[in-house]
Amino acid sequence: MAQSVFTIFGGTGDLTFRKLLPAFYNMCIANDPQFKCQLIIIGRRSYSNEQYCAIAKNWVKKFARLPYTEENFTKFTQKISYYQMDFTDLNAYTALNDYYSTNNLAEHIFYFAVAPRFFNIIAEGLTKVCLACKGKVILEKPFGENLDSAKLLNKNLEKFFSPENIFRIDHYLGKEMVRNIQTLRFSNPIFSNLWNSRYIESVQISAPEDMGIESRGGYYDASGALRDMVQNHLFQILSIVAMEWPEQFSSTAMHDAQIRILRAMRPVKNIREALVLGQYKGYHQENLVKPNSTTETYAALRVFIDNERWWGTPFYIRTGKKLNRREIKIAIVFRPSFLEKAPQNILIIKVQPSEGVYLQFNMKKPGDTEEITQAKMDFCQTSYVNRLNTPEAYERLIKACIDDNKSWFSQWDQIELSWNFIDKLHELYKWENLPVFKYDANSTGPEQADELLQQSGHNWID
Ligand code: BG6
């Protein structure tokens, strides 16, 4: 019987080592019934299977959720075949097809873990030997480099793959606490009744990273923080935090609710009040970065959503590399009480590294006093559940693709609207000739990002 096969283009890249192989290892070790397939790893370099697995081993050790053992890893390597190929050479696809036939491999899922400029050539190569029409394809973000390239890419891909077989991955949609936002919001009247601009002063989505750009200078320098993180991951989070009740948790209802938010994002007129870009000191010394590059490694922005629910409530977003911590959190800052000295209530959804929900409210200080003190309720999901049993984002999404479940994949119209917004931000920033502010590594980013909030009397919640 033919075996199904999962082919990864870009098999020696950072994404494959850091995210995909650990995810497949977890699925293999957990005996996941959906993981019945062979993994074909495509790379240009000449490795034997053993050599490739020896490299993969260290990454799996470091990044897999499930414990590493030699025995488990050996079991996993039985699923892996390294296949050397220059995927930009259209003639090489005939041999790839022969390889599949000889090994009786069918039912294809192709994973394009490569820069978007290669999507088209790979799709063409697969079409040439009639493989594209038989399989599904998973594409990594960023989907394009701007709106025009994304449109072109989409048009071309749809020539090769049928739209229902295209899965555009945004791994933030697979994160446990991102998937929890809907439940937290809609199943708790104490939150759902207050989830609007009448009660919420601001929403803050923060995703600082302590890592730099590592070995990804070539990609990152052409991209930057807005394209790398905001256009996709952070706008997805924003639209889930802000959307209306999707009526049912179906992929179409959810997608429609998110799209309405992206459409309602107010176009930025005064860029000085909306965006701060930064670059860490020492960025120019990174490998493959242009000597005078002005690519931003930090972005902080303020967005308004022009609908009845959110009229007048700013959504602040910030992300950056080489900062003093790695975390993702969403802070909901409630409007102040009429009692002047009472600190504001704050709800924080902690996405990573620890997962949970934190609520800050006011109490009377114990004793013979009327003074107010802050009480903190901190639900730590990470210690409550067995983390080993909770699949990582990539595991979830790979399984969802195998199951044909599109709920947690990006849809083309979301991508289009987000690019449109991000392109305009870039244009305006450039047009106004605004600086990309330098910041120290291991800091909280440029201080101008604080001023972005202070103009409205707000502060980042740290
Ligand atoms: C990727 C970005 O999509 O997400 C990287 O390209 C970033 O630059 C990464 O580091 C962050 O993912 P996570 O899951 O570690 O928050």
C-alpha cells in the first residue's frame, strides 16, 4: 500500500531544525495516529541520512517538548529520508517524482519552509511532474514581501494548487493561549460584558524577544519587525482579541469575524503618533546584514479600530529582537475607577513562556485603614496542566492540515488586508523621513516607544 509522505523544502533551514523536526519528533514519540507518514527532507547540501540526522539530533534535543532519548530518536530517524536537490532547478523534479514512485510514496503534503521568492519555482517544478495537483501545500509566513508581491504569489500559487489545498501557516494561531482567547472572552460574562471601549482604556500586545536575528540575516534584513511579526502574528492576535462573537467556532465564522476587524482598522494619517521603529546596536555587524541597513528590529505601533465596540480605545503593539526578555502577553487595561487613588484593573493573558491569566484589582489594605492596595490573581496554566501533554503550535497545525481543518490557518483576504496596512505604515514612515532609533541590546527598546503611549496618558504594562 502506498505510504503518505510529508516533504519539507528548506530541510536545512532554521525553521525546519527549530520548529518542524521537534514537532514531528513529538508526534512520532507520542505515537500520534496522524503521524503515519514518511518525512522527506529536501536540501541542497550533500548529506547522507546519518549525517543529516546527526545534525538534527541537537536541535531535537534542545527544542522538542517530549523528552529526548537515544531510543526515541532512533525511532524518529526511521521516518526521515534526506534527499539532496536544488529545488530551483526545474529538471530536478523528474528525479524526485521517480524517487517517490520507487519508494511507493503518495498522498503528498509539501511544506515550503523557504523564503517566499522560492514558492513559485517549487510549485512549478511540482506541477511539471503532476505532483502539485495531487497534494496539499503548507506555506510559511511571510506570505510575500509586500501587498503586490503577495498578490502575485497568490495568483501564481492558485495556478498550481487548488485553493482548498493551500494552507498558509501562522504558528501563533496554534499557540495554546491564543486559542484560549475566545473562550476566556466569550464564556465569562465578567469579561464579555466589559469587553468594549466603554470599560477598556487600552489593549496592549507585547512580543519582545531576547534573541537576535541569529543566522537569518539575509531574510531578516529584507524584512524587519513589521513584516516579520506584526503583519501576521500580531495582527492575528489583535483581530481575535477585538472580534465580535463568531456565533459558532467554525472556520468560516471565525474568519469572517476577524476580517471585519482588519477592515475596521483606521488608516494611519499622522505616522509620528502611530509608529516607532528601532534597531539594536550592533545589528550592522550581523552576518548578511547590509552595512548601512535601516531595517527595523523593533516596532511599536498604535492602532484604532473604527467600530462601535472599540471606538476610542487604542490597541498598542510592540515587538523586537535582542530585548531584555522573551514573552508574549496581551494586557487589557480597564478604565480608571471614579475613586481617584484606585489603580486601574488589568487583565493579562500570558501566551509565553508561561501560559496563564493574571488579574489585578483593588482591595482595602488590611488593618485599621481605608487605603487601597492591589490584589493579584495569577492563574498559571503551565503548572496546572501537564505541559508534556499539550501539543506545540506546529504539531497542532500540521495535524490540522492532515485533517483538512482550516480554522487556524491564515486566509488570503486577511493577508491582503494586513499587507495593505503595513505597506502604508512603511511608506509614511519613509515619506516623513523618520529615524529608526538605536537601542541597547538587553533593554526594553527605544524610549520613543514609551512616548508613543505617553501622548495619550498611557504606559506600557510591564
Ligand atoms: C517567526 C519570526 O515567525 O516567529 C521570528 O520569523 C520570530 O523572527 C518567531 O523569532 C517567534 O516565534 P515564537 O513562537 O518563538 O514566539
